[in-house]
Amino acid sequence: MVDQLTGRLREVLPDEAVITDPVRLRTYECDGLTYHRATPGVVVLPETAEQIAAVVRLCQEFQVPFVARGSGTGLSGGALPRSDGVLIVTSRMRRVLSVDLDARLAVVEPGVTNLAITEAVRDAGYYYAPDPSSQQICSIGGNVAENSGGAHCLKYGFTVNHVLAVELVTPDGDIVDLSAMDAGYDLLGAFIGSEGTLGIATKITVRLSRTPEAVTTMLAAFTTIEGGGRAVSAIIGAGIVPAAIEMMDALAIEAAEAAVKCEYPAGAGAVLVVELDGPETEVETQFAQVERICREADAFEIRVAASAEERAAIWKGRKSAFAAVGRISPAYIVQDGVVPRTALGEVLAGIDRLQEEFGIRVANVFHAGDGNLHPLVLFDDGVAGEGERAEIVSGRILDLCIEHGGSITGEHGVGVDKSRYMPRMFTDEDLDTMQLVRCAFDPGNLSNPGKVFPTPRLCGEVPVVRKGPHPFEAELL
Amino acid sequence: MPQDALAKTGVTIRPADAGDAVAGVQPTWVALPESTEEVAALLRVAAEHDLAVTPVGGGTKLDWGPPPERCDLLVDLCCLNEVLEYAAGDLVVRVQAGITLEALNRHLAPQNQELALDIPVPGTTVGGLLATALCGPRRFRYGAPRDLIIGITVVLADGTIARSGGKVVKNVAGYDLGKLFTGSYGTLGVITEATFRLHPLPPHRRWVTTKTGPDLGALAVQLARSQTEPSAIELDWSSGSPDCTLALLFEGASAASRAAAIPITPQPETSDDPPTWWNRLPDGPTLLELRVPPGSVGTLVREVTSAPMTGHALRGSVASGVFHLAVPDTRRLPALRDRVEALGGRLIVLSGPDGGAGRWGTISALDLMRRVKARFDPDRRMSPGRFVGGI
Ligand SMILES: Cc1cc2nc3c(=O)[nH]c(=O)nc-3n(C[C@H](O)[C@H](O)[C@H](O)COP(=O)(O)OP(=O)(O)OC[C@H]3O[C@@H](n4cnc5c(N)ncnc54)[C@H](O)[C@@H]3O)c2cc1C
């Protein structure tokens, strides 16, 4: 099937945009979750929405599945290709199409990196707020698909709160705009976070935010993780919404130190990075409060960034944390669970027990303000059985999150990695209802099949859809 | 007989009267369920007996939108009015859909927290707010209802109970039905519970009010750009007045000093209380919502105010570009819609006659919306005809 399709793809795309060379195909065999791999049947590198629409229509004609891929930094296997399908890569769609500062928006192609948007408007005093740690590489199309967050989403929200419109190629191959401006169902809200299962975003209108007048970043070191946790609760309890509150435990600090020499205070059992931003007067008041709260929670050292360089130095350890654990462990799993902030302490204690029970180390890095944990489960893939035990620990951590009323993923998505956990969080009715949306968009189940949902819902007959105005509408005029 | 089957659910049922009419269509029965399960039982009966259903909250906006094609059963959620779970430390609350926003915020105030949505219509319930997705002034800062809802429970036309989201602020597991149902006007199912992200109550609030001419485009852009971070920038104008009134709200510990620092001459008035028109919809036989990109606010305001007709009243956010305009009659609607759409915006007729202009304006994804409706409510029994494209 794919072979026949490939010939037809060459009719709608330039030759060099259709990749069939096995060596080149292999560069696309996984995303950031490298232990799921598959060589795509064929890869295409379109440059326009029309080309994507033509490819998708061919996929419909041949009943071949297709998968979108941005930069391939996803951590849940969302962009895992299909060997019987087409991988549609947006890396040639990297133009910022327009910027309108008066309207505070920019229109960009899906392959544009997250950071490139901010770079295009920074000098004018604006930025694009959601800031995943992968922002230098990840694409805005991928961000839309995953509803990506970042350290600053505690105050500013996620991708879904900053995207005003998406032009998409539907799984039927039509080009449609989903816009917050239009009346009707919030399909934009449903599309964002749908992980490539409802079509392919080809143009994205993002909201730009004004650069805050003041930013204060501080690092507070605690001897214990409980101390850090108390400080977080007290900050929130005081009615302060910092731009970010990030926490790292001793093992994560050790890794960051080994990797990037971040020079966090020696002997810290936990560090907290708190960033406040906004109007100068507001930040000053809140800063004084946060500092007092940290001292009351027994912070033994507090550093405040006096310059952009010092701010970068404080963030360096945190931002490098995922990669850094590579320095202290041959292999690791990045987990992404969420718990209500007030349950953080109990869940961390539970993770400690799991470490002991299975003899597996876990380094904890988290967005403490919103309870989004990124436990890094460390193992040695050279030691027989360790990988399996690490998998178990990783799964048990998700169970802990669910037991405490949380979620199996805060920002990395379900993808292939977590679809099997979905039934622990949702009932069959919940999942079937969600899939009604999928059936509306993609009754043939060709758009990134096998992701998000553990079992596809059979969509059945396409219901009769009434077109044109409602018969009564004319009478009422 | 549907009546017997409805009675068997154990839910309080009463015959409907003229006061229960939905945009002029009188239902046969009104049901007063007290739980999600009771709503599901009612909807199963409705499915068996092919009854058309309209959910109602406070009933404040039942005359909004076009009338339903048919309405047999009104599901009144007024008895589903409890706060189910309130975790102040997590800034999260889970409520039943029939609770009013006023009651909810009274519940949250002792912990110095609020659901940061302004409700321009008093008596609005959480369900009604979500179904219509109405916003007030502070949308500029905190977003719309869809931005603050983090979990939802709905009952579908066949009685299926489904949940999505949860009670944590950050969560990307599965599709977001909360967003899909927000603004769905009761046409996809009945919203019975919702979970929201809360905000701390700001220690101080300060309003700044000033008069300006209708050429306020540059000023609007400048204010929205201001790093003093106003929470809202609202305009009020009515025919007969040469000037517009602008009011800005500042919130936070330093609200007063930021309010004093805004670059407007002559020195504007400041107050601890909002102007009387704040967070109120303008009054008139037909109420429109005008949405334009913030960069086109100046043009819109100039055009609306330069050709006033008696009884015109305009209110809304010069920062977000969302306005409400009350008009005495509908003659100019088609021309106004053309203008608004040419500016990249949309004109929606929220209530009152639309004079044949149509209520919703251009919708690119209408076909997809019809397909969603056909999947959720294949028999067209949930508020049929109340929404876009006759959905
Ligand atoms: C070191 C590191 C740090 C990270 N930090 C964060 C973080 O802080 N916060 C966070 O949220 N994530 C983080 N991530 C995860 C990842 O970067 C995000 O999920 C990102 O949004 C993926 O973008 P991408 O372009 O790489 O997408 P891909 O990995 O290429 O694709 C991701 C998903 O999006 C779909 N997709 C891609 N493009 C489109 C399109 N145009 N239309 C429709 N679907 C599409 C794919 O099918 C797939 O399902 C991190 C990853 C790494 C490696």
C-alpha cells in the first residue's frame, strides 16, 4: 500500500520532499521517548497546507495512517511513526508569517520553534508565554498538539490559553480554521492537546504577552524536602501567584552539579527556585513576603539574582535537570505525573518507599506550584532486570498520583507511552465519550492511530449531518 | 407514557407553565434533579420516549439564542447547587452546576479566594455560565470560563455520564471535554459538575475612570501595553453622549500606586468602587456581541459611535476587543456585521430579534461542529435548533 501511495505522493510534492531512503527514514524512527521505535513507511516534508491536504487526501484514498511530527522532542511517543504509514514532518514550515503588536498576536507556521516566536518580538517588549524547557527546539505545532506547559505556566497558563486560532488540515484533507473569534463549539480548545489525532495544524495564531516590568528570581536552599514543601504551601496560602516555583531534591541537585556546575548551596536537601514578575511595586511587596516565608520554613540560604546572568545561573541547574541525570545514571525514565499541591508531601514519601522497595533511585524535579512532578527514575540498562524494575516504579508513581486525585500527565502527553494508564484515570464511558470527538473528526481512525486511547472506539456509521440552516430559522426571521 | 416513566425516576417532576418557556417554546414538564445520577435517569427516559430536553440553570439567559425546535422536558439544575469539594490549599473547587456564581464566591471569600470570572448577569449559575461562555471585564487578565475550568462531568443525550479533566490545574490526559462543552448552549448534553482553578482575592482593588473622545484606538493599545498590568480596561458609551467613558481596574498590593501612574491627562478619577455600569450588559431590545482583534478596537468604536441611533449602548473591553452593543432595531445589522467581519471580527446576536441577519456570523468549522453534534446527540434531542447553523 505504502509503495503505491509513495508514487502518488511524488505527484503532489517535489521529489526531495518524499523520503524513502532507509537510512534517512531511520532518523525519524523515534521522538524524545527513545525506547519506542518504528521505521516510518515513508516521510514527507511539505511546505504548505495545500501539500499537507493533498498528502492526507491520498492517505484517505489508500486508507493509510499518517502521523504528524514537529521537532520530535515529545516525551510520550506521540510522534512515533507507523511502518505502514506516512510521517508528515513540518520542519520545512518555519516562517513567522506576520506579527501584529497592536493586536498582540503573531501568525506562524507549525514548524517554527517556540523560542523563535519570542525572539521575533522580544525587542519590541513582547514574548510568547508558554516556555517548555525544550523551547529552543520544539515546534509550536508540537506544543499545540501536546498543550505544552513550562515553568511559567503556574501564573500564565498553557498553550491552550495562548493560542487564538489554528488552521488545520482535517483527517478528510480539508483546510479549516478553528478560531476563538468564531461562534460555535470550542473546537480550538478540543483540538489543542489532542496529540495529532484530530488533524494537522498548519498555521497557528498565538497571543503575545507584554514583557513584565520587573522579574525577581531567587533560590532558597532547605535541608529537607519538607522544608521546601512548607514554603511552597505558605507562598500559595499567602495569596501569591509567582511566575514559577520549581523544586529539586538532593539527587537532582547532585546530577545538575555534575552536569553543569550550577553551584547550588552545598548540603541542600531541596532547592526552590521562585520567580516573581509583574509591575515593579507588586514584585517588591511579594518578594519581601516570599523571602520571609522561606526563612520561616528554615531556608538556610537564599540567593537573589541581581542581574540577567545571575538569573540564568539560578535557572541553569533546573533547566538542565533532565539531561543532567545522564551524568549520574546510565539510563533513566522521565515521568510526568500531577498531584494536588497539598498532597505533594505524601506522594514524595510514597516515592521514597518505592525507591527502597525496588532498589531504584528516583531524582525529583518538579513544578511545585502546580503539583506537576517529574520524577527521574534512574537505572542501569546493563544490569539485568533493572530496566523492568524501573518501569514498575515509574508506573507505581502514576498510581500514587491517581490515588491522590491527580493525573498521569501534566504536560508530556499520553502518546503511546501512557495510553494503557488511561483506564486507571477514566472510565470506559469517559473514554468513549472523548472518542466521540475523534469519530467526528476522523471516523476512519487514520490520524495518528494508536495514540492516547488504549482501545479505539469503532465509530460506526457516519451519522446523517444536517446541512444548511435549520428549517425554523427562516420562519423566525 | 413518558409521564409515568419520568415519575418512576423518583425525581421531582412538575407540569411546565408559561414561565418555563425557552425562547417562547413552552416545555411539557420540568424536572428538578438533585444529582448527576438523577440527571442520567431523566435523560435515559427522554431517550426512550424521544423527548427533547433543554437544561436550565438560573434561567437568566433562556431567552437568549434562537428557540428550540421542540422542548418536552426542562431539566432545571437549581437543586444541584452544592460545593462538592473545596481545597483552598490547591486553589481548586468542584461544584454542582446549579450553584450561582454569587453563592460560590461567598463560599470562597472566607479563604480569600475567588473564581475570577465576572458575571454580567446576576443569578447566573455555573452551568449557565459555562453553557453560554459569557465573560466580563477581567477576561483580559484571567481569561474566559474555558480558561479556568479544569474538570467537568456531563450527562449525554443517552444518559451516559462522562468526566474529563480532573481536579489538578495541570493535566493533559485525554481530550478536554470541559472546553468542548463550554459555550455549547446545552446542545451536547447536560453539564452537572465542574471543577475550577481559583485565584487569591487581591488585597486591594482600585478603579480609574476617565472620559475620552471616540478616537481611542491609540490610547487603547497604549493602555493594554502598559506594564502597570490593569486587570480590565472597559469602555462605556451610549447614544446622545459625545464622549466615551473608560474605566481601568487595578488589583494587588500596589493597586493604588499603579492606578495613579497611568499615563492619562488630565488626571483621571480614582475610586475603590466600580462605576455603576461596570460588569453590566447594556440594555436594549437586541443585544449583540462584537468581537474584533484588539488592534481594530479604535476603528470599531469610532464607527459605532459616529453613526449613533437613539438607544444604542456600547460596553466592553478595549483591551480584549470583546464588546456588547444594545441596539433598538435590527436595520443596520447586516452592514455592521460586514464591517466587523472585514476587521477580522465577528458579530453575534445574543438576544432579541436578529432581523433576518442571522445570529452567529461566519464560522469556518461549521461542518466539523455539525459532525460533533451528530456524534453526541444523533437524535437531535438536546436543545435542538438553539445553536450555530441550526445545531
Ligand atoms: C529536554 C526536554 C525538555 C522538555 N520540557 C518540556 C516542558 O518543560 N514542558 C512541556 O510541556 N514539554 C516538555 N518537553 C516535551 C516536548 O518538548 C513537548 O511535548 C513539545 O511540545 C513537542 O514538540 P515537538 O515539535 O518536538 O513535537 P513532536 O515530538 O514532533 O510531536 C509531538 C506530538 O505532536 C504531534 N504533532 C506535531 N506537529 C503537529 C502538527 N503540526 N499538527 C498536529 N500534531 C502535531 C505529533 O504527532 C505528536 O503526537 C520536553 C522535552 C525534552 C526533550
